[in-house]
Amino acid sequence: MAQVWRVPEPEHVPQSRRPERGLLDRLLAAFRRLSRWVLWTAAAIAGLLMLVWILSYAIEGPLTRYMQRSVNQRLKGYTASLERAHFNPFSLSVTLYGVGLVQDAHPDPAIARFPNIWADLEWSSLLHGRVVAKFEFTDPVVYLDRNHFEQEAKDPTPVSEHGWQEALEAIYPLKMNLFRVRNGTITYVERGGTRPLELKGLTIEARNVRNVRSPDREYPSSVRVETSVFDHGRAVVDGRADFMAVPHVTFKGDARLDEIVLDYFAPVLERYHVIVRKGVLAAAGSVEYGRDFQTVHLKTLAVTGLDADYDYRAAAPKPEQAVVEKATEKAADVSNAPDTMLRADDIRLTGRLGLINRSATPAYRVFFSNIDLSVKNFSNHFSEGPATARMTGKFMGSGRTQVAAAFRPETKGPDFDLDVRIDDTDMTTMNDLLRAYGKFDVVRGLFSVYTQLKIQNQQVDGYIKPFFRDLKAYDRRQDAEKSRFRKLYEKLVGGVSKILENRTIRKEVATKTTIHGEVGGAGGTKVNTGQALVNLVSNAFFRAILPGFDAELRGGGRGEIGGQVGKEQPAHVDRPAGEVMPPAKAQSRR
């Protein structure tokens, strides 16, 4: 009989293991072990938070009316409107929607619209023990026209005292420490139908506004402004400021302008009799506006493709003229002023510049085309050395022009040397000018002029020497409709000029006027450099060249103000414009 083998049973039978519980199971078990009062506490807190959230919307109506009333109580000359205000109790922030601002004296159109203004506690400043606020304006739109500016000018209340800071504190009761603008738009319209001046995509950020007062020339707050200008241009300001400085905000930083199209300014400049047709500006520099001093350092300034005229009219004084006169007085005040430093390293200009004189009969226009102007080291301080200027161009589109000058800032008035050479201008382009001052016109002729002037201590010394060549002042076909007297006069002009022609290949008529005397206004009033240049042009050029030529005709070439070109003097002053005295030599002759 076969024996059956059995597997021996283990001494200890292992117990079956329960599966491990997951995280959810453990959380549920812990929740079951919580006491009932904890559950009720959590539910009460959740319910309270829900109630606070609901109440924050329920009080929007009263809050909106309160804020609108509080803001308007602080504003002077302006009125604000508000569509909705919301307070967030969890972040302690306030958001205003649909804020409008109008000027009381000129309410239509509104001056500004702010779709969203957000004010909040600046939590990071709590780490430094300061309780301050931050403001953010999103997509603001500011609209200004000439009526707004004129009304503001009439208002006796200064712009800084219209209650802007107090109005912001009515929105949020803490002092502003961070100010930010996102995607802003500023539009200015001079008058109906003109192209607006627009800044788009404006961003502004100023940090650490409420910093404690700092020593002079220290700027603890950062400031950055960036915007597009007239679609193609760009402007950037990057620097630092002290918003708590007394008596005014101080600032130091860099600025850059690129591709600024000048014809956008045409409607504004017309008020000052400046006609701008085209031109593009670019500039880079730095500025410091301190407590008791100002510094402007223009590193580069370039105006390319300029086409502009000054439209002169002898009219009664206007507010615009008063502004120009005030600016002129200010320019004189800052010359060598210890608290003001103005400096330009490199200024370049290309294009066309002209003068329209509507006070003469007939009105005329003179201009320089193909201008290439360079100014170096311009400053209002004598210690910075003289400024030098060089220009080439064409007078009346044909006369080859060279100009060189050296300017020195002085407290005693204009101080400069000027050397000008104009060759072979087509005189037919000057007929309006000739009619206004010489009472004749020409059908042929070339005009040249050479001058050298020095002004110092309100005294001017120099000469101006014009030349007329190949002159013909009468044409039977062109002058058929003129009176007999006019025909006779112009025949005389043409005939006498033939007699006076220098017996050289060039066959020229020339006079020479010596210029010597005092440069100043009525009663010995001192003038600035710009006024001196204008006076020289009007008195020496227009009142010496043409009347001098007329005197030569009447005196048979022996007038008191000049003499016929002959053996005693050369037919030309063949001296290039670059021979203006260099700065060192100019100093030695002072």
C-alpha cells in the first residue's frame, strides 16, 4: 500500500493585511474627528466672508455718490463725474469706473476720461514701516483745445493749486507712493479742422514718491515716461526725482526725441507768424531741475528737410507778441546767469528758411534754400567758450551762400562776429524786393553781396558791399502795360548801370557801406543777439543795399555812401567765409 506524503502546515498562520487608506480617506477621517464647534466656526467665517463680498457690491451706489461729492469738494475750476466705485475688502483696494473731468468754464468737450482708476495699499512698503498707496490709471484719454488753455491762462488759481492731490486722497485716504499710467492718449487740437497733436501709448511710472526729504541734488524716486508722438515719432524720458523737495519738485534725467514731424505744429506756430510746411526733428540730451538752479544739456539736435517761413506783419501788439517779448526778456536774463546752464553740443539743420514781409508794398519773400547749417558749442555761459556756426545754401534758390559766425555769451549785450558771402543771385527772383525798396524791377541781372560785422559792447563795426552784374531793368515786351514814367525810370536804371559797370570781365556795379554805431533800442535799450541780427538785416541789408544802389545811380557812381569799383578797390572780396576770426584771435581783438 502506497504511503501519502503531506505538506507540513506552518506553525503560525499569517493574518491577512488591510489595504492602506488614501489621502482622501485620511482627510475624511480627520474631518470626522473634528469637534462640532470647529465646523461651526469655519462655516461662520465662510458665511461672513460671503456676506462681506455681497455687501461690497451692495454699497457701490452710496460709495459712488460719496466719492464723487468728496472729489468735487476738493477740485477748483473743474468737475468730476463717476459711473461706479467698488471697494474690495479683501485687498483693501478701490476701483473707479468711467471717471470724467470737465473744465467748468469750458465744459464741452470734456477734458479727460478715465475708464479705470485703481488705488491700493502698497504692501511692500509695510516692510519698511510706511503705510502708503499706489495709483494706476489704465487707458486714460486727455483732450485739450485752445479754449482750455486760454481759460486756464485767465484763471487766477495756479495749476498746482486746483486740488489734484487732495482729490486723489479723497479716492484713497493714503499718500500716493507709486504712480502708474498705462496706454494713455493725449490729444491737442488748436482749432476746428486742423490736424490734432496726439501722444499715444503713453506710459508713466514714478516710484518711491513719498520718500522722506533728501539732501539737495539727491533724487530718490525713479521716473520713466515713454510715448509715441504723431504716429511715427517717439519720446522717452528716464530719470529720477524728489517729489518732496521744497519749494518745488526736482528732477534729473535724460530725454530723447526721434522722428518728430514738425508740420503737425503748424496750426500752433501760425499764432506766432511761423509757417511750417515740413521737417523732422530728433534730439537727445539731459536736464536737471534743482531747487535753485536749472541745467539743460542738449547733446544733439537735428532738424532735417525743414521748409518754414516767418510771416512778418507790422500790426498792433497781440497776446502772442507779448509771449515772444517775455521769452526774449527771459533769454537776456539767463545769459551768464549762475543758476542757469544752457548748452548745446551739436545742432544741425537742413532745408529752406524764408521771410515774408507783408508790411512792404508790394509784399515780398526772401529765402535761403539748400541750407546746411551747423552750430557747435552753444552756451549761455562765457566760460564755456564761443559758439561757432557754419552755413551753406542758396539765396533765392540761386545765389551761392557761405556764412560763418562766432558767438560769445556776454552780460553786456550781443557779442559776435559774422561773415557772409552771397554770389550770383538771379535778380529776377528779387523783383518784389526791388519794387518794395528800389521802386523798379529787372528782367536780367546777377546780385552778389559780401559783409563782415563785429558786435561787442553794444557797438557794431563792419561793412556791407553789394555787387550788381549784367543788369537789365527794362524789357519792351514785359513792360508794355506799365506807365510812361515807370518805363522811363527803369530805362534810366538800366542805362546808368551800364555806364557804371566796372571795366573788367565781370562788368559789375558796386557800392560799399561802412557800418559803425550803437546797437540798441529806443532810449539806449539793450537788445539781445537775435534782435541785433534782425536789426542788422533790416537796416544794413534792406536799407543799405538797395537805397545805396539807387544813390550810386543818382550820383553817377560817386555817392557819399560808396564808390564805383575801379583801381582803388578790387572788384571782389574774394575771401572765403571760413576766414571768420577764430575764437583765440577774436579774444585778442576785444
